[in-house]
Amino acid sequence: MINIIPREVELVIKSDPDQLRPLGTQAVAWAKTNWGRIIPKGDADSILAWCDEFSTKGSEDPDAVVIEGLKYCLDADVRNVKYLRAVLTEWRKSGVLSVDQVKAREVAHISQKNLKKNKDPVGKLSLASPNKYDAFYL
């Protein structure tokens, strides 16, 4: 007869370590790494507050939204929290809660900008009299 001795089954749940980090720490770490400087406590607190703000509004990944704002600061070569506050305030007013919404907003902004740039300037040039200065030339 064979004796079967039950072994304890160890349940190991693998989880993403980023998911276990407190809210906002990813954004602060990203700023520290990519802005190339130590983030002062006041600035870090501001970044954490923005993560909390987007979380309260219903964002599934508030760190990612704030990191997108930090990327905007980096793209504009303005590495300060005042600019970040302006960007994130505009997004909050517009109801942006995800990175997809940020990217859709950027696409709309670029298409609007290109539309203004590509308007036909010929109509504006016809307002000036073509022969106005002809008398001054020999």
C-alpha cells in the first residue's frame, strides 16, 4: 500500500510591482529620471496631488495621465510644475481621464493647427491694389 502524504500547496500570485506602488510614485519617479534632476518635495507633493485628483475624477491610471503631462513639459523644454499645472488644469477642465483621450486631443489640436496653416492666402493678397506702387518704379 502506498501512503500519500498531502503536501501544502503554495499559492504564488505574481503581480505587477508597479501596481503595488502607492498612487503617484510612478509619476514622481518618471519626472526624476526624465527631467534630469532631483524633484523637490513641494514639486513631488504637487505631482502626487494631481495623481490623486485624476484618480478622484475616475481615471483608471492617473499616474499615466500625469506622466503624459510631464512628457508635454519635456517636449516644450519647460521642466517645472507651473507648466505642468497649466497643462493638467486644461485637461481636467476638458474631462480628460486617460492617455487615449490625451492623444486624441493632441491629434485634434494638430489637425486644427494644420487647417489654419493651410488656408488659402490668395484671397487676402487680392485685397491690395496690384498697381499701387507701379508709378514709383522706372
